[in-house]
Amino acid sequence: MTYRYRSLGLTALVAIVLATVLFYGLSYMNNRTHTDQDEAIATNIEVAILNAPLVITGKVIDGKGEPRNLRRDVSDPTKENQEVVVPGTDYRVLVSKVLKGELMAGDEIKIAIGGGNYRNAKAPLRATLVAGEEYIFTIAQSGAGGPNYYGIIEPFIYQLKEGRIIAVSNIEKYKNAFQETAMSEEEFYSKFK
């Protein structure tokens, strides 16, 4: 009879340990970051500035942009991934002012914006830039190196218009989340002194 109770007790103990491991394992999996669902969204210009290693103002040179694959090769980020295509568009931008970071006024850089047409893949353009217009960019240098940059938070492109900082985005949820801020040009630039 004690053998039966000992066997039953051992079975119960193993079941409790397995249930605990399963519970904590599932909890861990559900609480970790899902990169396909989580997004960093700037709700105001201060959040965007804080999170960006580079903040510049620049004039768009070419309003059409150059299509490319944003997905990079894992072993060599200077090359595009040959198996997966994530369409993007590079815009050439002439840097007017460097407010934060290590660029120089007069540098010509490329800023990648998600969306566009590349090979047989199409995606809606996340922002539309106009040639000759001046924008504020909160960006980081791309792993592709050279003059390639990208936004690390959405929205990452802004304009000062009629005394307000506005988000430049074709994605409604980013525009709706961003709180336009009444701010003069002098007030904006004073944030970087």
C-alpha cells in the first residue's frame, strides 16, 4: 500500500513540476517582444528627438526616390537579402543643419522609407516626400553603411508649418498618435543648444 501512495505522490510531484515549467514557459513566450507586432511610435517631437542618434534638417533632392530591398543579408548588411524582399525607397537628402549626431551640413545622404515597388514586391509608401521641401529627420545610420540612413521610430519625418511641428506620414495610426506641437522655429532649434 505504501508503494501505491509513494508512486501516486511521485506522479503528482512530476505533474506539478511539469505544469509549473509549462506555465512559466508560456508566460515568457507571451510577454517577450514580437517584432512583427510591436512598433516604436513617437507621440511628440521630444520622444522622437530623445530616441534618435541623429536629428537633421534637410532638403529632398529627388522627389521620386530610388527603389531597393530594405531587408539586408544577415551575414553582410551591405548586401540585400536574396530570399526575402521588403520594398523600400531611398530619397536623396541634402543636409541643411545637424542638430544631433555626427553628420555635416552639406552632406548628401540617402534616407530609406518603407514601401514602394521593388522587383515583384509592392507596398504602400509610408511617407511621401516632395523635392525641394525641407524636413526634419530623426534617423540612424543603416547597417548598409555609407550614406544610408533610416528612421528608428515612427513617424521619423516632420515639418515646421505655420508654427506647428507636424508628422509627415501616410500611415494614419502614426499621424493620429503624434501630437502636433505649437512651436516656433526658434523654440525648436533651442532644444539642441
